[in-house]
Amino acid sequence: MSQVYLNGAFMAPQEAHISPMDRGFLFADGIYEVIPAYNGVLFRFDEHLIRLERSLAEIAIHNPHSREEWRHLCETLIERNGGGNLSVYLQISRGATEKRDHAFPNPPVAPTVFMMTGAIAIPAADSPDTASGSKAITLDDIRWARCDIKSISLLPNSLLRQQAVEAGASEAILLRDGFVTEGSASNVFVVIADTIITPPKSHAILGGITRDLVVELCRSHHIPIEEREIPENQLRQADEIWVTSSTKEIVPIIQLNNAPVGDGKPGQVWKKVARHYVNFKRRLCGQDQE
Ligand code: PDD
């Protein structure tokens, strides 16, 4: 049976109870992380923890644990859920107060820490030669001005993803003022004339851990990559489009708004980068991913 972690104890999910006065529930006042583990080995843990520390600092929630304590909690949770390939969802809210007040509690209350695991489906990048790719649509980016904070306030992302699903697609690629920002739960890459382009990090996007690793791998393998703005017309004319995230890795988009991207199949540049990604992952976490 699966186990979750809540405020100091491991338990069955149905035993985990959180107060309705929790500011996470009332105000979506909290942040989260999703950290993948392969063969039970946490992948890019330090990078995820650095982002977690930054998100907490940006919204002034005290970090209740050291990095080593977080690692221990994540590893214990993975072990208690059978190891293998799992993602760890980790959420910290500002805690439960006696009365509802928009301003922070003063003095502060103990933050609420909740963690659970989820299964990771076998990513497309694991089999570049047989991957079929996914569909996406474009939508206006209706989110707030601090998308760099990994906030649990995901209503706009959720509405956007739902619109994509209802249109028969798996992701919404978001446009703000005529430029690509990111996906509803992913970062975006395009390939134009053999150069890979991804929007630069700013307050408009989440600094994705997978995004950063893709940039790093391309640079170390001398594959041309640029971090610059992508105007809408370049997105529409791109030879390849990919979206990246910790749970899906690098996904080739083969249809945008019902029109084929390139030749409508996962592209050659994607295949090359996917192979580097998988090799990197296997070096860190071992071969046996399935
Ligand atoms: N989401 N942008 C947004 C808005 C995201 O929600 C995510 C990931 C990313 C990719 O970040 P990373 O490579 O660090 O996973 C970009 C997670 C997986 C989620 O909400 O479940």
C-alpha cells in the first residue's frame, strides 16, 4: 500500500489530514517540487533543492529542513513505496492559522509539509526510434507575473491544460505578447535550421531542471543551442518542437494546432538529444529503467 509523508510522519494517504484553515488550502499559499527517481535514485536532487530553497525564499516561508534532511525524507518515501521509477511530489505551505487573513501569520506558524510519490510512465526519450510524439495547441498565457516561483497556485495552468485535453492535445504551449513562454506544465524548445532555441529564464517561466539539463547536454556535446525569445511565427514554422519536464523528460510535439510540425514525426535533432539525455540518466541512475 502506498505511503505519504505529512508533518513528520509516514502514513497511508487516507490517514493524512490537513486543516481546512491551512493557507495552502485557503490561499494556495505554498510551493512545491517534483523530483524524479530512477531505480530508486533521485535524479538532479541538488538542482531541485536549490529551486525549492529559492521558491521558499521568494515567498518568505521558513525552510523546515536542511538539504540532507530533505534527501533522507525523499529516499525513505521512495523506499516505502517500493523504489523503482517514481516521482516525489513535495509541497510546503505557510501552515494553518486560527483565522483567515490575507497577511502572513505573525508570529509565523509551522509550515505544512506534504510528500507523496507518483508512477513515472516510460518516457518517449527512452526509445527515440519508436516514439510517436504528442500534440499541442497554442493558448494565451493567462498566468501571473512570477511564473519563476514554483507556486502551488496552479488554477491557470490547470485551465490551460484542460483546454488542450479537450482539443485532443496533451499540452498547451503558451504565448505572451506574441512570444512563447512555456507549456502549462513544461518548458518549450524549438529547432529551426538545426539550431535549438529555448526562451531565456525570466519571471515569465519556470526555470525547469530538465530544461537546464538539456541546455547543458547540448553545450557539452557541441550541439547548437540558443537561449532567446521565440516569436509566435517562428514557433509555427519550426522544424521541431519539444516540451520538457521532470516526469516526461523531452517530448517531441508532432502536431501544433492540428498542423504537422516538420514532417509530422519526431525529428532527428530530438533523437540525438534524447539519446544524450537517456545516456546521462543511465550513467547516474543505472541501466534498468523499466
Ligand atoms: N511541472 N514549467 C511549468 C509551468 C511546470 O509546471 C513544469 C514542471 C516545468 C518543467 O520543470 P522541470 O523540468 O523542473 O520539471 C516548466 C511539474 C512536473 C508538475 O507540475 O507536475
